[in-house]
Amino acid sequence: VAFKSPPSMEVDFSLPFAGKVTGMGIGKGVTVIVGGGFNGKSTLLQALQFGVYNKIPGDGREFVVADPTAVCIRSEDGRSVAAVNIRPFIDNLPFGQDTSV
């Protein structure tokens, strides 16, 4: 199944030898990927991780660009995260919710 970016995350670039390229852009900062089982979260994370490293011409990652300081943090399935101050990572929640609880 071919990947299609959600319209809200779609970005366009003009490249000198490839013309216009459209894809998904993930901005700097903390991005949380959530969803139910078998919705593609792990597949998306794996694609992002593999896209950072050395590429072989023709392997499909020619247009993948990543910030060299990007990291991936994962929790185990079913693992609860509670009573943790996430303020250093997320400080602008909707409706002014407190991140320290």
C-alpha cells in the first residue's frame, strides 16, 4: 500500500534534478504518534528511523531528510506512564492543561 500524507502535514519542495516533490513534513519538536492496534504506528516509526541512515541509490529513500539530532523514544505495549513530569518535553498542551501531573 503506497503511503499518502495527511493533507495537514503535506509539504512541497522544488529540487534541482527531480522537480516538485510532495511528501509528509514533521516539524521540529515532540511528535507523539498514537492510535489503536494495527493502524501503522510501528511501521511509520520504523520507516522514519531507517530513512535517517545511509541510503543506497534506488532504495526508495532518496528524498528522505531528517534532522541529525532526531531521536525515537518508545514505550512497551501496555506500559502505563503515570505521575511523570513531561514539562521538559511538552509544555503547550491544548486548553492549558498542566504537564507536571
